[in-house]
Amino acid sequence: MSLELFEVLENRLEQILTQYQTLKTDNASLLKSLQEKEQALKEAQENLDKIGRERELVKQRIDQLLHKLGSLGAET
């Protein structure tokens, strides 16, 4: 009886260790995926910030052109 219990315990321990290794591998894969997604998000945010700055510059230039056109209209 004692030997049978030891075998059951050994089998259960092997199952736990196998499951632990699987979870460890899955966790590493998920962490890598998370890092990739965070990097992609950072790059997207940087691009969005750049587009926002460019948009503001274009808006300023349009305002300047409109002001110049308004000045031309007032002179005539």
C-alpha cells in the first residue's frame, strides 16, 4: 500500500511539474507578446504626436496665408 501511494504521489508530482513548465512557457510567450504590443503602441503614439504637431504647423501656415490675403484685400 505504501509503495502504491508513493507512485501516485510521484505521478501527481510529475503532472504538476509538467503543468508548471507549460505555464512557464506560456507566460514567457505572453510577456513577449505584451512587450511587442507595448512597443507598437509607443510607436503609434509617437506617430500620432508627430501628426498632431504637423497639423498644428499646417494650421498656423494657413492662418498666416489667410492673414496675408486679408491684408491684400484691405489695401485695394
